[in-house]
Amino acid sequence: MKLKHIIDIPCGLRYCFENLTLGSSSYSRRYLLDMDMMESARQIHQWQEAMQPYRRMVADNRFSSLLQTIAFRYNTIKDIRETIAAIAFGRVADDIELFEVKNLAMGALAIQELLAKAEVNLSLPEGLRQVVDILDPDANKILSFYVYDSYSPQLAALRTRIKCTADAEERQKLILESQEIEYAVRQKLTHELQPFATLLNDSLEKLVLADIMLAQAQLSRRMGFCQPEISEGGEYVLKAMFNPHIRFLLNEKGREFQKIDLTFGRQPLLIVGANMGGKTVVLKTLVLIQYLTQFGFDVPASEAHIPVKKSVFFCAGDAQSELDGLSSFGAEMKKIDEVIRCPLSGADILACIDEPARSTNPIEGTALVSALIDILAEKKITLLITTHYNIDSDLCVRMKVRGLENGKMNYALDVAPRGEVPHEALNVARSLGISDRWLDEAQKILGKQYAK
């Protein structure tokens, strides 16, 4: 699973991606989007270990100006893989392509020196300095390329004659002769650079990985993320988790995001409560944290223990499919059925399903949700479901949103006893200033139903 395949799942992943301050922005973004999700604790540990010096660098205020200089140098780094491939194949490089190679080699070495000031070791291949020597024979250390006179004494002499020649015909003849020599020089340089093609690609990849890790470390500090720990036992433990995108939207309106604690995993978790109770946000945030962890990011929480999964199923919102001619209910059922039919073992799957069967009648909806919990619990799939149906199952842990307290929503999760789901809809509606007449009439009807 590549990041580009799940970037627009509505959990806040796109928001985190867009807030990365990548230096070599276009190539680094493409590289990150094309990365595969890490599916082992070993891979994640290795990435986290490699990120440590970048975290220390970003956390040290002494390096704030250094970070700006590094970002400036990264702006010169471009994706020149096609140029490198052409040189490896032996096609004679032109001045622009030779400039690109020189720019990469000199820029990479400059970034390596800058990072070393913060005790970050980029470990570029030694041969990169030889590339610079080939393309900068006069050691001018200027980020430009020209077929220098020092490449050919004959070329240097011709150029002097061109400057001194007044006769147009003679001058044109000398220019053509010099161009032939310049081509021969480029041919020779291409031949000299051919053995360095793999080294150049490796250097470019090292630069991009450093750019991504530095950007991830900066994002983590700026947004208050923490480094996740890998949970070997399969249990999720999340302290003060939050969704950065939703927090941003709330802050724009002058409101605060309430952080939530969540622990589950050994049994399916059922979160019950009324609409607008924050249940969907819990699902979105968990999915976001799972993906961030497995793409090497820190996560939005003060503490996080996350098991590694090979597949994440997230079913939320209106899943209507116009192309397939399916209703919301039909598309939702097809999506959930993928979880049931998934050939992976249960321990490898996280399934987060938001109010399944919400669009059908409550009797059938309750039956469908209850059956779904039974089946996925039997398959030992890590499961989190939200619902406002009354699900009476011994196979799951039930939690509820605390709800309205003194006229204000408290989104904290508490263990919910078996029995009726919380009835908060009318209270939530009142807190929104909905017509008293409408709500009072609904309360009367509700009272009559309870009296039966």
C-alpha cells in the first residue's frame, strides 16, 4: 500500500502531508507519495532510529538559522534521474544536463556539511567529490556549468582566435571548429561520469530521505506530536490523542479540540452515543495515527502504543457509488464485506467502521451490526465500531461519549454498561438552539413510548 493510494481517505492524512515543509518539495513529495507502508516493527524502528538526529536538531533552538540555510540549499535539488539514466546509457550530455549533475553533487555535499554542524551524518558516497572535480576543473565552486578552457588547450586557443578575428567567414569557421571540440569534451565528460551513475542516484535518494525525515521532525514539533511505540501485544494505548486537521478547523472558529484517551485492542470496541458526540472523530483519528505510524511519522498524541497492521479498513460517511449504481447502504455493505472476506489473518487487520447500517431501519440495522461484531470477533480482527443502535453483545467492550455536562459537550470516553444506548439527541439539539416546540413535542412522544 503506497501513501498516494490512501492520501485522500477522510481522516486528516492529506492535511499532515500538505503541512510538511519539504525543501526539495516536488521530488520529495513524489517520493513520499510513492513510498510503501511499512508492515513490520523492524522497518518502523529503523526509520524512527534514523529520525532521531533530525528530532534533536529541530528541538535545539541554536539550529534555527541553520535549518533555514539547509532549506535554501534544498531548493536547488531537482529530480534528475532521467539525466542520470541517459548518462549511464552513454548518450552525450549537453551543457544543461552536465549542470544538473554538477548542481546535484555540489548541493549534496553542501547539505552534508550543513547537517554535520548539527551532528547529523548524511553519509554520502565518497565518490561524489570526484564528480565535482570532473565538472569543476578550475575549482571555482560555482553552481553553473560551461565547457571550460581548461578542458582543452586547443579549445582555449580557438576561443582566443575567435575573439581576435574580424573576418566573418573565418570567424564562423573557427566557431564550428570550436563546437566540434566542445562536443568531444562533453563526450569525454559523459564517459567519465558513466561509472558514477549509481552513486548519483544513491546520493539523490539519501538527500530526499533526509529531506523527508527533517520535514517529519519539524511537523512533529510544530504540531505537538509524539514518537509512537510499537505495541507487540496488539493493544492500542493512546493518551491525549487529537486530530490536527479538525483541531485547526475548530481553532479557526475560536474553539478548542478536546483530546481523548483510548485503550483497546484485545476485544472489539463499540463506541455508542448520539450524533455530534465525537464518535466519528475518534475513528478518523485512530486511522490517521495508524497510517502516520506506518509511514514513519510521529503521531498526534502525548503517548501512543500502536500495533503494526498489514491492512486498514476505514468505512465512514456517505459511501454512495454513482458509478456502480449503489445506494449509500449498498456501497457501505460492499465495503464492509471486504473486511469479512479479507484473506489476511485477523491480527493483521484494523477495521474502523462508522455507524454501519445507519441508513436502514433500526431493527435490521441492529441485527446487521450485532452479526458483524460476532463475525469479526471470531476472526480476531482488531475492530472499532461506532453506533447509536442498542447492541447487546458479550464479545465487545462498550464505551460511550460522556455527553452534555452543564450545557457543554464532554467528548471523553467512559465504559458503558450493557443496555440502552445513551439518549442524547434531544439534549444536543437543545444546546444548538433548535425550536423548543419541536423538541418538546418529540419529548412527549418519547415519554409515551417509554410508558408502554
